[in-house]
Amino acid sequence: MKKKNFNITQTDSGSYVTWVSEGCGHHRKKAKITGNTPEEVIVKAQKWLNHRAEEARIPYTVKEAMLDFIDSRSKVLEPTTLCNYREITRNRLQYIMDIKIEELTAKDIQMAINMEARRLSHKSIKNAYGFLRAVLNANDITLRLSSIRLPKKEVKERKLPTADEVYRIVKGTESELPVLLAMWLSLRIGEVAGLQFRDVDTVHHCIYIRREIVKADEGWAEVDHCKTEKSVRSVNLPPHICKLIETIPHQKDTDRILNVTPNTIRKRFKKLLRANGIEDIRFHDCRHIFASTAAMLNVPEKYAMEMGDWSTPDVYRNVYQETFDSR
């Protein structure tokens, strides 16, 4: 091991001391080294580091590598991303979790994917596999993964209700405002929950999307940004939505317009639609309805994409434009 320069200080008692550390995340170790002379401290410190280097060569499991990856990026990744990574570590790809990462093979990974395909969706498996690849790259593990096959994505033919049909159901209920924010203005559910009264500009008739409520390990958390840099935006505020907001009492401008979690918004919406005979519709589908309605009304694609914060025309066209019936 390359020798290091140590910051050695002398204590009041006359002995010498330095601190050494090695590793990162869950595997980070720190030690206080003392001696009667600076030279003795250096010898002891270097010996400790050499021992740690030997320990580091011992391979650790896929699960430990994943936890290390999460811990090393805990200050730079979004709370939702960290929460999803921990969920994957706990409940996905369990077949390979106790395998030493240096002994992992493409065959092991395929076996884990095959087992998950019996119970999980294509998207869940794809996300777990993507996380695993990031962990392997971070640990300089090179595997020939070109042979790995994910389960085919199931294409479900769905016909969404029209905006009119949804509005007739939610009108006059506690779901009216959140649904209109998503279906008329194309806000994501986290953006809807994160809106504050100071985000409403009644003079210029617009609403600013500046933050969102996201799922974190400790529950729901507010973050002072949106999904992407371009997600921070403003959209025109129709008079009807403005009036709905004005009827809500509040103490200060930083109060949230809808003081509920995304989960509550989601459950209320689903309960209403089920009571009216509409199944298998998510709150997120309000954004799909927005895109489909915009296309049906010949709203310029560029304007619709800016309102809804879609990154590319392909995403806007292929993912979000559903087909209404012939009417």
C-alpha cells in the first residue's frame, strides 16, 4: 500500500496521536493511533491501514454492495430514488442477495429474473435490474450481460374515460381540485400535493410548479424542486380552478393548498371512480387524459409538452396518448 502522510499531534501528556480511516459507507472504519514518538505512530498507522486493505480484498455480498451504493449516494440522490433502491434490496432479486459479488454470474442474475417474473411486472424487474447494473459498475464488476433477458412487457389495451366523464364524477367533491390540476393543467400527483398558496398568481392568472411531495423512507417528504430541472414551470390558471383555490381557508402563503399526501389524493380518486363503475384507472391517468384531449383538440404539440413537462415527442405521443372510443 502507498504510504500516507499522517497528521500527528502531541498530547498534554507528551504522547503522540493521529486518526486514520479507510473505506466508505457501511464499510468505513476509523481508528485512533497513539505512540511515544511520531515514528512509532507512523508505523502503527501504516500497519493498521495495511490490515484494512487486506480485509477489503475479502469479497462482500450483492446485498452489502447495494447497501454500500445507497449509503455512498445518500446525499446526492432523490429521497424517492433512495427509497426505491432500499425496497429493491429488501424485496427484489433475493436469489442473488447472499452471493459474493465477485462470484456473481450472468446465469445467477437470469435465474433471479426468472423467479421474479412469476410475480412482478416488467417495469419492476427492469428497475431492479437497472439498479443491480449500477451497483456492479460501481464495484468494477464486469460481466457479459448481453445474454440477460427480461420478461416481455405486457401491452394492455385500455380505453380511458373522457375528461367530461371524469369531471362529472368528481365535480363538487374533494377530488375536484386535484383532478383538474392533473387533468386540465397536467400536474403530477406529487406536484399537486406540493402546491402552496404563494404559487398562485391571481394577477397574471398562472400557477407556479416549484416543488413536490415525494415518498421517502420516513414517509412523505417535501422537496424544493420537481422531477427534472425543466419541471419547474408555470402554467396558465383557468378562472374556475382559481375560484376553487380561493375558497380554501389558509393562515399563510406557505400553507399547502391540498394538505394531504399523494396517497390520500390517489385513494379518494379511485374510490369515486369505482363507485361509478370505472375500474383500473389511476390518478396518473389524468395526465394521459390531458395529453389525449390536447391531441384531439389539435393543441400544438410543443405547447402541450411544455405544460405537462414531457421531455421528448416520443414520450408524449407513445406513452401518454390513449385512444378514446369513436365518440
